[in-house]
Amino acid sequence: MGGERVRLFVKGQIQSYVRNRKVQTNHTSIIRIEGVQSAKETEFYLGKKLAFIYKAKTQKQGTYFRCIWGKVTRAHGNTGAVRAKFRKNLPPSSLGASVRVMLCPSRV
């Protein structure tokens, strides 16, 4: 039963926090999803879960890896970026890091 490998997530990159000239809102992040080029293409990803996986110095529950879960809330601009909210605010070290966009909670 070799079969094909099933893809469970798409890669994305954390661009920045939502901000204006003077104020930065840390509870909402801007994510660039791989292969998405327009605001119309982001509609498929609305409501999808995000996982920011990082490595910590101390071991908890037998692993060094930790995860912060989030959700895609809406599109951001016309070039295919999305806004996302995470359960805990993302640390500044996460800017530029990769994030997994899960394909499982489907609205189709």
C-alpha cells in the first residue's frame, strides 16, 4: 500500500504585524502563503488553521519543539497576503520565519 503521499499543509512566511505609521498591533500578523498571488485566491484559505512551530531550549513532554496555533482571518491587500490571529501573540523572532497552513478544516 505505497500510494501517493498526501499533502496536509502549505508553507507560508510571516511577513510582519499589522501596523500603520505610528502603531503596531501585535495580535494580528501578515502571512504570505506559497503559491497565492491575488486576493481572489486567498478565499480558499479563510478559516484555515496555522501552526508556527519553533524549537525551545528546555524539553517539555519529551520534545524540544513547541507550537503556537492560529487562524487565517481575512485577506490583506491585493497581492495574496492574509491576516492571521494566533492564540498567543507571536514573538518578534518569528518575523521572517515559516508557518504551516493546514488544509484540513475545509469549507468546500
